[in-house]
Amino acid sequence: MGLDRTVKSTEPLKRLAQLLLVVLGSTFLVSLLIRLLPVGLEDIYVVNPDPAGRAREIHNLGLDLNPFAFYLRWLNGFIHGDFGSYVYPGPTFVPVSQYITRTLPVTLQLIFYVQIVALTISIPLGLLSAYKVGTRIDRFISNGLFIFSSIPSFVLALILAFYIGVKLGWVPPLGYAQPFCSAEDIVRANACGFREHFKMMVLPVVALAVPLIASYTRLLRTDVIATLREDFVTMAASKGLSNRRILWTHVFRPSSVTLFTSAALNMGGLIGGALVIETIFSVPGIGFEIALAIASRQYFALQAYIAIIAFGYVFFNVIVDLTIGRIDPRSRERRQ
Amino acid sequence: MKFKQLGIFSKASVIWLGIVMFMVVFGQWIPLPKPTNFDIDAMGVGLFDSLKHPLGTDSNGYDLLSNVIRGARPSMLISLISVGIGGLIGSTLGIISAYKRGKLDYIVNTLFNIVLSVPALVLGLALVAVLATNPDPNIEVPTSRRVIVIILSLTIVIIPILGRIARGATLSWSNREFVVAARSMGMKDSQIIMKHIVPNVLPAIYAVAFLAIGVVIVVEGSLSLLGVGIVDGVSWGSMIARVRGDLEYAPHSMIVPVVVLALTVIACNQLGDILRSQLDSREGRL
């Protein structure tokens, strides 16, 4: 018993330590990568012809340090909230944090809508196709979703932008509108307000949600099929509960663990993973900003963005670890 | 599994991938207008409108059929090579670390997680952007170097995906009775891995490798679309990127490469799926 307890108490700590290592590792590798550029960073950012001034600028950027010291310097700054800067010749510095406070909320909105749409569509579909397993409805749902999930999302995005956005003109094919109008928006006559916001978001959300719907439905279907074989379902049925009630109150919750795990892990993946969709629809989110940073050779900014993505990944991993036991108490015992 | 036993979907997938591989190998000898020639008399010819250009031409007069056939080679070779090399490295690491367990396993698993913590596309984009730069931004990076860098980056993306599958499968197989028996009879670790672990782990890797090929084709296409991949419409992705602006005037010039790319991804996913479900039923019988 005593041994069991020690195992239990160190397990989450170990997991946390590994996740911390992941963040340190990925940020270190990125830091190493930008120092290993075929072109030295000093040749990109430092244009000062005066040798003394040049040396000072290189020193200010930390480029005279070895890669390890360079990383530690960056890490120290990052922990203290200094995310680095966009560097322009001059030298002019624009803090990355400015960009992050502007772009991260947009990406989070997008991800939030995508998850809501994907879950509200896939949960009923998954329950239905598991309940009707092997029938024509099940096959229709499975095959239909399979084909949709195989269409690359950038392909879907281009087609949607063209047919819905340009040809039919139902919604604007690109751009973004704030949900709340600021004074500046009104002065500049920018599109803003909830109506415009949702109109602009429809196409990117659909393009990102379609592949997710397919994978969520499939995960839920598999788990529900397994749960339906359990004794407590037979028990509920023999008490005379309606099928609808059994599915929603008895079957759904224990079957949803894999679904919610995958949904939470996708949140982390979508922070940067929506890059192409954000670029196609000109949604000014973090992915769009990453693409711009890479195109304009802002490698310090790239480093900060990748660190944020890695943090997002770890954050949602921890959330999953903490909440899984709450959704399905059985998994608490199984894990020990 | 025999070809005859496959469902209609899978049969179509096998046939489609066969056609694609034919285009990869023999594409340049098929008698068609050259993909680089633009036909001034036939710009924006629609689908099936002319015998000379069966799939039509784009608004520059490039023949779409011959471009799609030429695009097959870079698109497929990039994905096959990176999934091949990445799968080899990843599964070797995964199998050995899961078999040895302990510290090595912890280190390898952490490394996999590090690479997986950054989405495949962002990682690929960062690697390609960093490795394929010139001191002078105005000088174009040669296509051959771009291709090598893309393959390298996608290999790095693939390693942990397949490595994790190999690791998981090895963990479950290495405690089976026949492995324990082989170990107790004094069989060397290397022999146990080659004789007992690898043959059992391979099917799982094959199944996921097919899915990985689909992933890589999409990432390569996305890179082209973002302008850091292969340029000048040489691969399917860059064909899509090249005609993006012409969608309004000649929609079929984008629909053609899009459909070819999507069909290939669907076929790969379908075959991966079939392999995986076969695997599940085999495991279920044990």
C-alpha cells in the first residue's frame, strides 16, 4: 500500500517534468536552428558600417555569445515576459509581445469556434452511427466523413473562398472583423461588430472544422460501440429507459474520454496549425503572423512564436491529464 | 490480403495509386504537349474541350494534363523518400528504446515529444525557411537545394510520428510469452528484436506510413502555397499555388491539380485504414 501511494504522488510530477523538458527542448532546438542559419543573423540584422557600432549592435542582440549562452539569455528574457523583438535595420526594435497580444486572441477565437462547431456536429453523428452500427446509415456517415476528412483543408479553403465567397458572394472571401467596435474602427470605417465578425469567420471555421468532424465522429463511434456492450447499459435498458436517454445520460459520458482528449490536444496543434487557413483567408492570427515573420526573416519573432506554440501544447496536455479522471472515474484506477 | 477480396473503394485506391506511380516512372515518355510549352492559340481551354489538351489549359496556355503528370514525380518522390527515411529512423529508435526501456526510452520519448509539440506545418515551414536561405535575399535558391531541404524537413517531421507507433507496438509485444521465452533461453537482444519484435511491429508501421504519405503530400502542397516550397508549378502543390489568382477566369486549372492531389491523399488514407482494420482484427483474434 505504501509503495502504491508513492507511485501515485510522483506520477504527475514526473509527467510535469517531462512536459517542462519538452518546452525547454523545443525552444532550445529553435534557438540552435536560427544560429545555424546558412546566413549569420548579424548579416541580416546589422547594417552598421562602423566597426565599433557594428560590434555594439551584435553584442546588443546577443549574437557574440555561444549558442548555449544565447539560449539562456533568451530564456531568461522569456520567463521575465520579454518575448524578443522584430529587428529592423537602424536598429529599430518592435517588441513581439505587441504582435502577440493582437494576434493570439484572434487565433483563440478561431480555434474556439472550430471546436464548438466540430463537437456539436460530431457528437450526435458519432452516437447515431454507433447506435446504428453496421446499418446503411452508419456506412453512409462513415464513408461520407472519410472522404471529407481526406480532402486537404487548404484545398477545401480555396474552393470555399471561391464558390461561397466570390461566386455566390454570401460572405466576404477574406478578412477579419473585431466582435466589438473600438473607436478606431468607427473612425476608419472598418468592418466590426458581431454580425460582421461571424460572417468573416464562417469560411475559415468550416475549412478547419470539416477534417476534425470526421476524426471526432470516428473516435466517439468506436468508444460508444464498446460502451454499448457493457452491463450497465443492458441494466438501463431493462429498467425500461428510452434509448435516447440511455445514449445521452449513460453511454455518452464514459465514451467521451478519447474524444475530449483528442479535442484538447488539437487545441494546442491548432494554435500554429491553422497557419495555411489563416493565410488563405487573411485572418490576422498567430499562424498568419508566423508566415509573415518567416517571409520577412524575423527569426527572433519566429523563436517567440514557436515557444508559445510549444507552451500551448504542454498546457493542453496538462489540462488533459488533470481532467480525464473527472470525466471517467474508472481511468483513475486503471492508470495506477 | 488478395486484391479480389478488397472492397470497391480500396480497389479504386490501389488502381489510382498504380496510375500515379506509372506517371512518376514513365511520365516523361508519354506523348503529350511539353509541360513547359505554352500554347498561345489555346489559353484557358476548358475540361474535355479539345483533343489536343484533354484536361484543358490554364490561362497561360500550359497543358494541364502534362503538368499534372510531370507534377506526380516531385510530389510522390518527396513524400515517399521522406516517409521512407523518416520511418526507418523513427521505427529503429522507437523499437530499440521501447525494448531497452529505462533511461534511453525516456530520452527518446522526450525527443519525440519535443518535435511533436510543434505542428508539422510550422516545423516544416521553419526548417525550410531557415535552411533554404541565401545571404542575398534577391538570389533565388536553386530548386535542387530546395527539394533536398524539403525532404530533410519532412523527414524530421515524420520521425516522431512513426517512431511513436513503433514504440507503442514494441512495448505491447516485448512482454509477450514468446519474447520472454526467447530471452530466458539466452537469445541475444539483437536477435530477439529482428526475429520476434520487428515482424510483429511492421504491420502497424505500414498502416501509419500510408497515412503519413498523405500528410506529407498535404504539407508539401501547403508549403508551395505559402511560397516556400517548390516553385514554378513543378509539383501539384505549386501548380495550385501558380493558378490561385486565375480561379475566377479558369477555375478548372485549379480544380485539376486539386482533384489529383485529393484523390491521391484519399487513396493513401483508404489503404492505411484497411491495413489498420486488418491489424485490429488480427490483434483481436490473439
